[in-house]
Amino acid sequence: MKPGEYLLSLLKEASDTQKTILFLRHSKRNSFAGIPDHLRPGVEITPEGRLMAREFGEALGQVTPGRRLFLAHTIARRCRMTAECICQGYSPASWFPMVEYPDEIGDPVLDPDAFIDLRERIGWQVLIRR
């Protein structure tokens, strides 16, 4: 399965009349091996990761043509880079608002312990569909 294909299949099923929120992490990055925790937020995505994110943005434009999308990312550099590359593939940045999570939108997970427990019990794919 091509990266992002599962997510795109979920979007195809989503209603055009309701809001759809996508929680994405980041595209391909190098290993964290040997990188201290405090420096990890600055790790970038690889050139392959940039290409993958742009291609995902292009595919997103085909699956959701004309939809107004809102893209949020964490403060990690690799997440911001992924969001920017998705935006480049989808459309000009002026059509694709981006915000930095959690500064501008707050934390969507109200109970992190319950969220992690649920993820471990039912798995990511089932959780994503909820």
C-alpha cells in the first residue's frame, strides 16, 4: 500500500457535509538514534519524505476537490515541514490555512491516558475511523 493510501480511502468515504479532521504526524524522517530528546523537535523530514508529503497533497486534492481544508501541525520541525509539503502538493498556501498545534487550537485529546488505553486495545486503524 502506498503511503497515505489508507487515509485517502477514509476521506473518500467521509461526508462532504460534515467536518473531517485528520491527525497526521509527519512524513519519512531519519532515525532518532543518538539524538538527545531535547533536540528531536528539530529533526527534519528526508528528501524522500518531502516528495511523499507533496504527492499526498496532490492525491488529497483529487480526493477532496474544492473542499476547504484546515491543516494543523505540532511544533516539531518535521511535522511543520510535512504540513508545508502537503500544502504545496494540494494548492497554493493561501488556499490551505495552517496552524501550529497546540498553540492555536488546543489539545483535541481530553484524556490522554484513556486515549492511549483505547489505542492499545483497539489499534490505530479502528481508532482512526472513530
